[in-house]
Amino acid sequence: MTDATDHLTGDRIWTWRTPRHRLLLWAGWLGLVALFVFCWQVMTRGTIWAFVQDAPRQAADITDRMFPPALGYLPELMVPLWDTLNMATLGTMLGVVMAVPVAFLAARNTSPSPRLLRPLAMFVIVASRSINALIWALLLVAILGPGLLAGIIAIALRSIGFIGKLLYEAIEETDPRQIEAVTATGAGPAQILTYGIVPQVLPTFWGITVFRWDINIRESAILGLVGAGGLGLKLQASLNTLAWPQVTMIMIVILGTVVVSEWISARVRRALI
Amino acid sequence: MLDLNGLTKTYKTGDRAVNDVSLSVPKGQIVGLIGPSGAGKSSLIRCINRLVEPTAGRITLAGTELTGLGPRALRRQRRRIGMIFQEYALVERLTVMENVLSGRLGYVSFWQSFTRRFPPADIARAYALLDRVGLLDHADKRADALSGGQRQRVGIARALAQDPELLLVDEPTASLDPKTSRQIMRLLTEICAERDLPAIVNIHDVALARQFLPRIVGLRAGQVVFDGTPADLTDIALTRIYGDEDWDAMRRAEAEDEAETREALAARDAMVLA
């Protein structure tokens, strides 16, 4: 990096970083430590230590009340579970339908207008990603009223950004030579898309979709907390009535569902690659 | 058949890749395009079907001028020009048959191609071509399951599926071993002879060009500096194309290479027979 020579031996000296670089690195670490100390102080100022000292006993108390789980509550959970699964699946499908065109508009190599539509598509992706599904649901419940529809649309809106971003990156990483070869046959733009690009991104597309579906099952399980239907609604009801054994049962059902969906998505992705 | 007139390509960076090239290829003739890396071979043949947009000059294919055509008319003309690529450029995740049929994309509607319902005549032609290149048994395999030589055969079948009047061939043997390279070159020259097809073949392997191509054009810094038969390609001509080099030593090394390949193949055959 540096061009200096040793005064005594005359050998060339090589260092990994320049002195300026080393100084900046030190300053960076110092700043990080200072920030940590400051944040610690802010945190402890707002903490009531009596409660923290009490925490183990409280936790033990709640755990005690949560067990055994209310197994008899299980049949009642089947309909909300079905709702949750539907909310995740329909939301993912709706999200995919909206995300695919957005991805093609956002990808540098397929965007019909890099000046106007590409930034617009990028904005849609960023906007969708920056807002959590729970917040979308909160807004939509206010607009559409409580129920599954709000949940489905909330899931779909959040999924656009996730699927759109990963898909447009996959489109940009396609092999240009395959596309060039299809172009050279005299194919039209739509044919270039379906023969040159789609086969290249299809496995990634399915992988992303199944992965998002898996995430959406987890998210839709809690959307009921703000009134969007499904298991979350039951969870809220049980929490409100301090029915702890029921809460445990709901958590077990959510855990089981997530494990199953995780297993399915892992299987599907392995089959694709 | 094909006439290039003052063809020039200047890239945005200011590189003049092709500089005032005029060239005429009659029906049935195969022209080898040789030259050092960066001489503009690739740009030149891509200018012909306008995968690269030429800056100046005229391209005429059997009386039709290709420069200045609108997108739709250009697509119609591209159907007449088959192209074969360096690293095969097959759509890897499609089957061999789909790749060959993709040569018909310019002739069928979007819906026909999307649903893979190609006209029976196209399918019959695709089977005939696969038979011609010796891959009839591999029709339903995915392209990425084939070896390099087999893939290039699919590339040739795809180009021929267009029923082209001209072949553009970009470094067909660059990623193949010496023996497969020769097989592919032999197949190409045979097919051109069968169909009386003119072709332009970019090739960096001078020995291979000499062996198979009756006319060789040398390109240096985007300009034609040699145009003649393999016999005309003397050391002086090679120096004009590539710059100073010990051509005699190169030829000797090439001869040794080939002898080695032959020996290795013979040894392998002996082992297989034993």
C-alpha cells in the first residue's frame, strides 16, 4: 500500500492499511463504544429496577399459570387456523400477481423506461418493504373494517416489496448471451421474455414465492391482534381474558404450523435447485 | 449475397471497433474472420444482424438493406440470418427440442410459442435437423445436461431451424477441445455446402481456419488487413494481422499439439478396445 522504504535495511515496507485508514478505523470503534455507553444510560434511566428484580418470579408465575395448555380449546382453533392459512396463501398469491410486473419494470435489463417507470417501480418496492404487515393491517382494518380481507391485502402489500426486490435482482443477473441468442432468431419482445428470461428466473421465482409464503404464515398468525382475523384474533381474546392455558395452546398451534410450513418450503426449494 | 459497405461501429467510449469495413460474401462461401482479441471480429458480425447497432455504412443481404430498418422489419430480416455462438448460448433450462424450435420464434405468433404449439412442419424440421447433427436421441433432455460438443450441435440446429440464408458464427470452437473443434468445423462446412449457405466464421485459431475455411479475412484494429486464401496467409500476412511473432515456432508447436492429441486419442482408443 505505502511506498516507503526501511531506513536501515532499505527494504520496501508494505502495510495493509495507510495511517489515515488506521486512524479512521480507531475513531469508528471509539464512536461505536461511546454510542453503546450512551444508549445503556438512556435504557437504564427509563427502567424501574424493582420490576426487573421481580422478573424471575413473575416469569415463573406466568409459566405456572400457562401450564398445562388447554387441549380442549384445540377444536375451536381449527377454523381460525384455516383462516390464517388462507390469509397467508391468498395474500402471497395476490402479492405475486402484483410483484411480477413491478419486478420486470424495475430490472435494468427489462425495464421499458429506465427514466420514468424504473424509479416508480423501485419506489413501490421500497414503500412496500418499509412498512410492516402489522402496520398495513392496522391501516386496512381502519379502511375496510376488521376481517380476513384486510389481512389478505396487508400480506399482499408487504409481499410486493420482498418478491419484487428479489425477483428483479434475479432478472438482472440473467445470462445476456442466452437473451442475445433468442433475439438473433428474430423473436419479438414478448418472445424474448418468455424464451430468454423466464426460463432463467423461474427456479428463483418459485423459491422466492415459497419462502415468502412461509414468512406470511408467521405474519398472518399475528395479524389478528389488530383485527385482521385468524389465530391472532383468538390470541388477543385469550390475552384479554387472562386465559393463559388457552394462550399456550394457541402458541403451540402457531409453532406447529410454522414448523410444517418451514418444512414444506425447504422441500420445495430443494426440489427446485 | 451479403455486402458490407463502409461499415463502422464507434462505441460510446470512443472505441472504433469496426472501421470502414467493406466485404462481399457470395452464395455458398464460408469466410473465416481472424484477428487478435479486440480487433472487432465480434462487433463486426453482430453489426450484420444489428445486435450491435452500426454507426455508419450499409449492410445488404440479397438485395435488402438491413441498416435503417424499423424493429418489426428488422425482426423479419433476422429470421434470414442464423447465428451460432461461442459458448453455445442455449437456453440452459429448456429442452434440446425447445432450443431448436426457438429458431422458429420469428415465424410463429407469441401465443403459439408460449404454449409450445409449433406448426407440425416446424417440428418435423426440428427432428430432421436433430437427426442431421446426430442428437435425435437427446431431443427431450435439458440443454444443460449435454456436453460442450453436443451443445454446439444444438446451437447449429437452432440456427438452421430458422431456414437461414446466411450464417453468422462467433468463435464456434473457443470452448471445445481440439478434436471436438474439428468435428464441429467439419459439420459446419458440410452443412454450408449442402445448403449452399454463405457464412462468416469468427475464429481465433489460425490453424483451424487454415484447415477448414477457403477464404480468410484478417482484421486488425477494426480494419480489413488481409483477404485471401489460406495459401496466401504467409508469415508476412500474419504479422500484418497479429503483429510480430515467431510464426514458424507457432506452427511447430501447433503440429506438436496435434500430434499429441492424436497420440492421446489413439492411446484412449487402444484402451477402450483392450
